[in-house]
Amino acid sequence: MISTSFVVTRIRERDLLQHKVADGKAVVKKMQLAIEELSRGQGPPPLELVRERLRNGATWMAPSRLFGQIIVMGRDGTLWVGNQDPDRSVKPGDPEIASVLRTGKETTRISRNRGILTVTAPLFAGGRCIAAIQVPVRIDRVAHGLRRSQQLVWFYIGLNVFVLLVFGTFLLSRMVIRPIKRLVKTADHFEDTQRFSHETEANHNEIAHLAISLNRMLKRLAENKEQMEAQIRSLKQANEEILRSEKLSSVGRLAAGMAHEVGNPIGAILGYANLLRTHVEKNQEARDFLARIEKEIARIDTIVRELLDFSRPSPGSSVPVDVNALVSESASFFSHQKLTRSVEFETRLEENIGMVWANPDQLKQVLINLMLNANDAMEKGGRITIAASQTPWPGARERSPDKGSAGFVEIAVSDTGKGIPKSKLNDVFDPFYTTKPPGKGTGLGLAISLRIVESFGGAISVESVEGKGSTFKIRLPLERRV
């Protein structure tokens, strides 16, 4: 409606201007007819007579308020009619008149204040242009009326825009802004542990659909977050295992070289010690020195053998092993040693937990090593608990990748000792790392145990609380019985 009013106003303005242009052209036509009457039946009329006739015509039209002062200028630049009004003075060589005299074509122009419409046209006599006439048509009243109409149109446009803005703002605030603010407030107070929900006045509008979409998005984000955290944990564990494998490989090569270089001199030293013993049978002090030498050499030999076991673990032969029987045998053997007199032993064995595929001697070596470490961690005595149970594989995996087993057997060796600092838990399986005093440990026991367990397709981990004790867990794939 507003656009229609604006277009109608513009069309009306164009029609009125065309009407005024027609009035100006009508005056030009009358002047041209007056010249033609003078030359009818005769040759070209005298210029003085033409000037007089044009001057009379302009004087006759002067009282009319439709036109301003009419100006006629000859080709020689002399003013024939007009130029009495200082506001309408025309100088010789006026560019607009000069253009009409040169081209012979009429022109129209509207003044800057839109009060005068000027029609400039050539006048002909005898077939040639003898002068140019300039007719100013007054359009100030028309322009004033058009301005009033435009003002009225703009007023209605502004009123309609204002009403639309007020009504639109109200609707926007009620249907969009307020629900979105409530939605933002709900989202700001959203916690990871709660379900996102938002209700609107109409359950079928866009805000309700947005809330439902946000709810689904947050649910997917929570699921993706859990999956990402699980993948990050898996990547960290895999990275730690790769670093540990590289470290063990490097240390293994170093240990093999050291064992070979140290083993030969030790054998020679032991041989010379045995020869010396036959020459100092009556010298008690010398014999005591030789005994000490042999003891320390035997200790070095033990370390060398452990290095060889670490660098080239014996493959052994794996067979189905009854875990409960092996755990009971190992606990019974270790509990009858003199160094465990102040330690209580407890076994918690789940019935019918199944068999694992392993080398029984090597698995027993691992258990003895873990119990020995647990005993050393309890200087004033305590309790060692050995538990065995069957547990399914964690997460979505129902089967182990090893030998098609349906789960694994977990053997846990716990103590009530001083525990391991949290910052040191990742170092306990490194070769040559030990918390024991010098001379009481080589730091190879857990590293060798780790290699043995991994050779069975299992894993070993540790949990510890400083001051309360530690728990080492061995997980071995459960052998599926045919």
C-alpha cells in the first residue's frame, strides 16, 4: 500500500510536469505561427517587423501568472524580447540558447528550487533558424502541491513503519527473545550430570524444536566426550607401553652385552679363587677373605644371570595351568620361608575359575617375586593377600584377542606395607629401578615379571596408597576349554 502511494505520487508529478512542458511548447508554437503569418505570401519578413510582432506577443502574455518573462535572442546574440527582469536577465552567448541556435533542437530544464520549468526552442523564418525563444513556465504551485503530497506519503510511511516496529518488537520479544533468554539461562546453569530440558508456551514452535535439538546435541556431545576420553586413555596406555617396550629393548641389548663381558672375567676369578684356597688351608684369615670374595662373586654372578634372563627370556613351553593350584602351591612355599615369620598369608581363590595358557615355572617365578617384594615392603610384619578370580574383559569387548578366550583370570597380590608414592608408580617396571637399600635388590625383578606376563598375552599393573600398601594385578587370558 505504501509503495503504491509512492508510485502514484511520482506518476502524478510526471504527468503535471509534462502538462507544463506542453504549455511552454504551446507558447513557442504561437510565436512560430506569428512569424509564419508575416511571411505568408511574401518573402522573408523584415527582422524589425518580426521583433515587433514577437514583442507584442510577449507583452500580451505578461499579465498571465502561468509564465515568467519570455526572452527571444537572435542569431547574432542581440536580445529581441525580454531581459527587463533582473532575476531573469540573460547575457549574450547564454549556453542554453547558444546550444538551441546551433542544433535547432528544443530543450527543457527545471530550476534548482523547482519553481520554474524553462522551455527553450528555435524560431524559424524562411526555412532557417533566425532566433531562439525561452519560455519560463511557473510550476511553484505544482511543486508545492507535490511536496505536500510527498510529505503526506512519507508521514504515512513513517507511521506504518513505527506501528510495524512496535508490533514486530512485541511479537519478537514474546515469541523469540524471551524464550531464547530462558533457553540461554537454562544452558548457562546446565551441568554435565543433568539432562537438558526446556519448555515453551507452544510445544510446536521453533523454540521448542531448538530446545529438542539442543538436548539431542548435548546428549551426543556427552557420548562423544566419553568415547574421546576412553580413546585418550587407550592412546596414553598404548603410548606408555610402546615407550616401555622401547626402553626394555634398549636395556635388554645393553644387559646382554654387559652379561657377556662380565661373565667371562667372573668365571676366571672364581677359578683363581679355588686355586688359592688349596694354598691357604692353614691360614684362617686368608680363607675368610677368599670366602668373602666368593660370596661377592656369586652375587655378581646372580646379577649377571638375571641380566641374561631379562635380555633373553627363556621361551619355555606353555601348557594349560590351573591358576588356583599354582597360587596355592606358591603361597605355601613362600610362607614357610624364614624371612616371612612375621607375615600373615591369606588366599582368596574363586572356585572353578578355569585354566590359563602359560609356563607354570615362569608364572610361579612371577608370583614368588611379587610376594618377595610385598614381604620387603613390610619391615615390621603385616599381611599378604593373594586373590584369584575370573573377570570379563572391560568395556564393550566380550572376548580377548588372545586364543579366543571369553575373559581373563586376575591374580592380585596385596600387602599392608608402606606403599609406593604416586609419582613413582610409572617407574616400578623400569629395569634397575628399586626402592630397596643398596645390596638388597637389583631392580630387575618386576621388569622380568612384566616380560614374562606379556609373553603369555597378559598384563600386569599396580595400585598403591602411600602408607597403606600396594596391590599388583596379573591378568592372563582365560583358556577356552574344548
